[in-house]
Amino acid sequence: MRTVDLIRRKRDAEELAPEELQQLIDGYTRGDIPDYQMAAFLMAVFYSGMTDREVSAMTESMMNSGSIVDLSSIPGIKVDKHSTGGVGDKTSLIASPIAAASGVVVPMISGRALGHTGGTLDKLESIPGFRTDLSIDEFRSLLAEHKLAFIGQTEEIAPADGKLYALRDVTATVESIPLIASSIMSKKLAVSLDALVLDVKVGSGAFMKKQVDARRLAQMMVGIGRRLDKRVQALITDMNQPLGYAIGNALEVMEVSQTLQNVGPSDLTRISLELAARMIYLGKITKTLDEARETAQAKLLDGSGYRKLKDVIQAQGGDPRVLDRFELLPNATGAQEITTSRGGYVSGIDAESIGQASAMIGAGRNTKEDTIDPAVGVILEVKVGQKIDPGSILCRIYYTSEEHLEEAAELVEDAFRISQQPVEERDLILEVVS
């Protein structure tokens, strides 16, 4: 069938057959279908949606557009973890070493920052010498030795997704739930995983602003996994304020070190332990989820997770001393305090504004070609619910250039809401989809 006929049928909300979606993805990956036709198809999906059968078929076609990374030679159950992205979200660097220290094999296919949300690869690359551009053979070797390795998406892994993501980025179709689900799952399942734990963020600092949309995305991804015979669980978690206190790449590595030494922020510690526990449970290290939670807690308290991350940093060419000596990480040259003239209770911290301000001074990127400054970012001094006095410091902005600093400071200041009455504590983990 002609490509224009598939576009027309999807525009009219008809269901396409798996072989038709395969034809579309294969043709676009080969370069036979031009960008303008695929852009029209993406916009048709944006408005008309996709059925569960279509999303699964599209995911499978994208997954098979490149090589499937075979990890069958490595003993043990393979469990990955993925977050849909948030401000201050560094849970992958905490949950994955705890799970690996517990005996789970954790092949981490990680992403980079785009817009106001952080990327795991950017955080890791703020560590001097750390390599994420591993060959597949190096990746396998590190997994076999350490049970944990971090790699970015290569040209071999789901190349159709790389092309489609770039096109979605410039055609205003990034927010489509079926397209998000197929993008995430095609990358993850292009590695021979047994199970996957998803952290679907919702709130001002997330792509999903409404819980109903986050639930739809979680259900769609869990359904894709189930139809492809994978065990998948998803947590829907709050991203209305930044997670932890640190936002910015090297700053977040410092907070990861503190958290793995059990002196990190309570919200970051709690969600990281729950994600690790679910990885341990799906990895069949324990028979029950409660036992998995006990195991994760034990691996945090005895320092096993901390030592595991140090080992992996060294194995991937980085300097493991950075987890003890923060001066070895890139450090900002200037700091600006943001204070309040009002007293009361912190009733809200707009995570998106904090993320945008951090990106504005160099911690994030607006296009994939932008260069990140690993040293810069924001460290909060207060969290929602905290009582403050007039003159209290709300946060500090760490910078290496004063360009955009004033604009970023205004954005940060406006992100804090202060009320005269205490606010109810919001749940961190809102739902579980499995």
C-alpha cells in the first residue's frame, strides 16, 4: 500500500495492520519514505491516537530496525529501569547500583537531557574520564563482571527511534502518548531484557502534567511489555517539586554519593529504594516485594550500593574518587543566593521553572547539539512544607558565566510559593501500574 494511503487512514482514525506499520517503519529507516510524509503520519497519530495493537506493532518494528543486543551469555535475570524524566531525578544512579549489588544484572541504556529534564548520561559524563560510548562487546563484558553498565543509544540500537525522535522534536509531536510509549519501549526491548521498572513522572517538572495522562502512558508501556512477554511494573511519581535538593549534573553526582552513603534527602532515598526493590523483586532475587525492600535497604546501609557505583565508575574509565572528594568534579566559579522577604510555609516549588533556569545557565540543552556545562545548576535550601523566616535562603544558583544569570535568578525566585498556613504533604508515589 502507498504511504499516502496509510497516512490518510491514520488521519481518519482507522487501525493499521502490523505489517503496514512494519512497511512504514522499514521504509523510513531505509530512507525510502521522506521526512515530510513521516511528519504527516506522526501528526495523524498525534490527533487520532493508536490502538494497543498498533502501539505494540510499531514498538516491535522500531525495536527490530537495528540489532537486538543479546545478553543470553550473561547468567542472571536482566532488569533495566527507566524514568520519563524530571528535574533533579538522579534515581538511576542510586537504584541501579543497589539492585546490582543485590545480584540483579542491570543493563542501563540511558539518555541525555533535553529541555528542562536531566539525562543520566550527562550526569555520568561530568565524572572526569567516564565513558558511555562503549561498544556492545565492552558493554557485555562489563555487565558480566560488574552486573551493571551504562551505555547510550547507539546506531545499532533501534535506529528507527533515533530518526523518529529527531522528527518528533521539530514537528511538535513529542507529547503524543503512543509515540512516547513506542519510543521508550523500543529502545529498552532492543536489549534482551527479562523485566523493566518504569518511573513515570507527573507534574510541573514532567512531560506528563496530568495524572490521567501519566496513567495512560504507564498502562500502555506495561501492556507493550506484557504482549512481548516481559515483566514490567510502573510507578507514577510526583514531579511538582524537584527531587532531592540538587539540580545540575556534577551537583547531582554529589547528591547521589551522599544518598548511597545514607545521608541523602528523604524523598530521593525513598523513591530510589522503592525502584531498587522492584528491580530486585522482578529479578527474582527475593520471593516477595517486602523481602526485596529489606534487601535494598540492607544494601544501602552496608555501603554495597555505594561500592558498586565506584567499581562501575572505575570500570568505565572514570575517577571513582569523585564520590569521596567532590573537588575532583567540575565546580562552578560563582554562586548567587536567592532569598525571600516573606515568612511562612513553602507551599510550592515549580519544578519546571527550576529546571528551565538550570538549563538557561548551561546545565541542560534545547537541542541535541547544545553543549552542557557540567558544573552549573541549582541547590535548594528548602522543600515544600518547610517553615521559613523573612530573609531565609531559598536556594543557591551555581554558575560559571553571568550570561542569562539575571534571567535565571528571576525564574528561580518566581518558582517558590509561600503561604501563611501549613500545606498537606503530597504523596511521592501516586500509583503503581503492573
